[in-house]
Amino acid sequence: MKIKQISENIWSIRSWMIWLVIPVQVWVVVEEDGVTLVDAGLPKMAKGILGFIEQLNAGPLKRIVLTHGHADHVGAVEHIVKGKEVPVFAHAKEIPYAEGKILYPRRQKLEQNLPNGLTQSLYEVAGELQNVGALKPVYTPGHSPGHVVYYHELDDVLLAGDLFTTRNGKLHQPMPMFTGDMKQATESGISAINDIMPKQLEVCHGKTIDNPFDGITTYINQMGKTLKAKL
């Protein structure tokens, strides 16, 4: 695993899917009351995540927030929370898919990636998702039905999960093989960048993009056929 401080209050922990040689990244966010873990990666990452949180000495793990429920984002959850009172949050629309009650779009079989009842819905008031610690959740469906990104306003960093991948230092589409609705995912990505305009973008499968708004026009042009498609 590779550990890197990406901003004043955020650290990344990166591993790789051996069979695909693809990076998998999660984030540790330092809060006033301890730390928040954003996504939980692969099962093999659990020991390293817990060890780093202890080594960081910024307080206990207080909560886990998930961008979505695909296996490479939640694989270490059960081990991390075992024996601890650590709440796990995801968008309400995502939970039944991650618990194997509803079939993910374009998948052939149900996936129980999270045990029933472990995950709580993100707080929502009058249709607006509420902050979790220093993170503002933003609903960005498409890659999965309940995909969420998290914006750290103080550091001006958007933790974007699978909203994008990156290629040659530029924004690139999420992995088509695992994306339920590419048109919706593309629209969600464009809206998130235009609305938030973060200084820094972090994705699970890729590298840091600085000032991603500068590249959004190129991304729109690249995804033009997808945006026009009637899915």
C-alpha cells in the first residue's frame, strides 16, 4: 500500500487490484473529533487502513462514509468496524443494492457487498444531504444508483469515488464495464465540477487532477456522443 498526504487534512491510502493492475484509493480525513474514512477499498486493505489511523495519532475512527457499494469500495468495511461502534453511511438509494436486495444495473446477479443493517442512510433534510463532519455529500448517480461524492470545503478537495477515472493527467469516463448508466454518470460528473469548482479532484482509480474545471470542456467534448445518446 502507498500512503500520501494530499491536502492539509486528507490522506490517501492506495492499493492495487492485482488482476487488473488498477489502483484503488481510499481517504482518511482528519476531523475535530477523530477521523473519517471515505470508502474502504479491498478486503486486504483493512489492516493497513487501521494501522495508518493508529499511526496518524489524530484520534479514533469516528465514521465511515461510502461513495457507493461496489465491492472494491466496501471490501474492508466489516473487518474495520468489527468490535467497534463506528457508523457506516451511504446514500439511501445505494444501500439495497449493496445489501444484495436489488440488482445493480447491467449486472447479472445480486451482490451482497455489505451485511444487512450495517449501513445507515446519509442524513437528508428537505431533499438536501447534510454534512458528515467536514465533508459535504453530493448525490451523483449514474455509475451506481446511489453514488455520492464528498467535498471538503476547507481544503477545497473533491473526493469523487468512481465519478471519473483519469488518463494522462486528464478527466476520463468511469469504467464502462462497471457503470450502470454512462449518460447519467457523465451528466453527474459535469454538474459536480461546474457547481463545486474544486481546486483538487481525487478519484478511486486514477491520479490527482488539479483545477478540474479547466478540463471540463474537453471532457464534455469527449463524452459528446454519450451525452446525446438515448439510453
